[in-house]
Amino acid sequence: MKNYAAQQEFILSQITNKYFQRRDFSGCDLRGIDLKGIDLSGVNFIGADLRDANLSGCILTRANLSGANLMQASLRETNLYEASLCEANLINTDLTRANLCGTFLWRAKFTGSNLWGASLCDVDLREADLSESKLIEASLIEANLVRANLTGAKLCGAKLLEANLTEANLTGADLTWANLTKANLNKANLWETNLIYAKLRDTIMPDGTIEQPQIVISY
């Protein structure tokens, strides 16, 4: 345990030392490390273990976290603009009010994560798993959600203008008051999806019929 703590302290010193700022932490064991508020722009965290890490308020613009394990990490109000998190594990992660605009999140796992008020404009969320996640009042304008899994997700008041939800699974999702203006829901699964008071102006709806839908639409 002492050796582990010493290793964590050494890694932290490498990140914060202005004279020797290490930029490559790929594959490193960084479980539980506290990096709150640190500028980590462009740092390589590919495949790193960041479970339970505190990255709240960090600047991670254009950082590479592809394949990283961020399970139960805190990224509240973190700036992840144009970062890469492809196939990253973000299960039960706190991303409240985080900036993920332009981020690459292909096949990322967000099961049970909190993305309340997060900015996800123009993100690549193709085939991502967002099941049971909280996306309340999140901004997903022009987001690519093709074949994404949004089963049971909470999207109340979310902005999905011009979002691409082709073949997305929205089974049991809550889209109350969501704005889906010009969104593409072609071939999406809306089984028991709640669209009460959702805005569907110029929205492309799924082809075919929906069996036993629990949908109430109010303009």
C-alpha cells in the first residue's frame, strides 16, 4: 500500500512539475488519483486505469483517453473539448456540466453515468452505451448517436436539434420536454419511449410501426 501511494505521489509530481511535465501516461495505474483542476491538455492516457480518480475541473482538451477506465471517476465541469475517449469505460462516472463538445466517444460505455447539463454538441457517440444514464438538460446538438444504446436513459429537457439517432435504441427512455427539432430517428427503437411535450418539428421518425408504444406527443 505504501509503495502504491508513493507511486501515485511520484506520478502526480511528474504531471504538476512545470520543469518536467510528462505527457504520456498510457497504460498507467492511476486509480483514485486526485488531479482536480489541473491542465492536462493533450496528455496521453490511452488505456490508463483512472477508476475513482478526481478529474473535476480539469482541462483535458484534445487529450487521448481511448480505452481508459474511468469507472466511477469524477469529471464534474471538466473540459474535454475534442478529446478522444473511444471505447473508454465511463460507467457510473460523474460528468455533470462537463464540456464534451467535439469529443470522440465511439463505443464508449456510459451506463449509469451522470451527464446532467453536460455539453455534447457535435460529439461522435456512434454505438456508445448510454443506457440508464442521466442526460437531463444536456446539449446534444448535431450529436452523432447512430446505433447508440439509450435504453432507460433520462433525457428530460435535452437539446437534440439535428442529432442523428439512426438505429438508436431508445427503449424506455424519458424524453419529456426534449427538443428533437430536425433530429433523425430513422429506424430508431422507440418502444415505451416517453415523448411527452417533446418538440418534434421536422423530425424524421422511424420507418414502420411501433408495437405497443407508450408515446404521448404534445406540440
